[in-house]
Amino acid sequence: MPFAFGGHIAEGGAFSILQFPEADLPYVVYLEQLAGAAYLDKLEDVDRYLAAMNRLCVDSVPPKHSAELLGKIVGEI
């Protein structure tokens, strides 16, 4: 995410969305925190994180421009 973009939807912390190869297993959201971890599997929670991930994908720099952006950031340090 470019610094000029400002805040983004996932500023609250990192998360992972786990998807398993078995079709009957639901998505699970994994949250790692200072004192432990949490696994969210309620549909409403998972949907919130799926929407956040989709928003991050839309707002982020395309992969083909990532190296250019990182080089620019390093040059500014």
C-alpha cells in the first residue's frame, strides 16, 4: 500500500484467511495477537475479513509496479 494512500481498512492488524482443499470446510480467519491467537469461523466474521481483503486488493499497487514502488521508498530513506 503506498504511503500516500494514508489509512487502510486493515490497520487494526494482520490477518490470514485460511481456505482448505475440502469443499465442505468453511473459511477460517486467523488473527495473531501479542498474547495469543484467535480463529474466527462465524460466517459474519469471515465475510467482514473477506471484504477487507478484497478492498486491500483493489487499493494496493498492482504486483507489476511493486518493485518500482519499493525502490522509490528505499531511495527516500
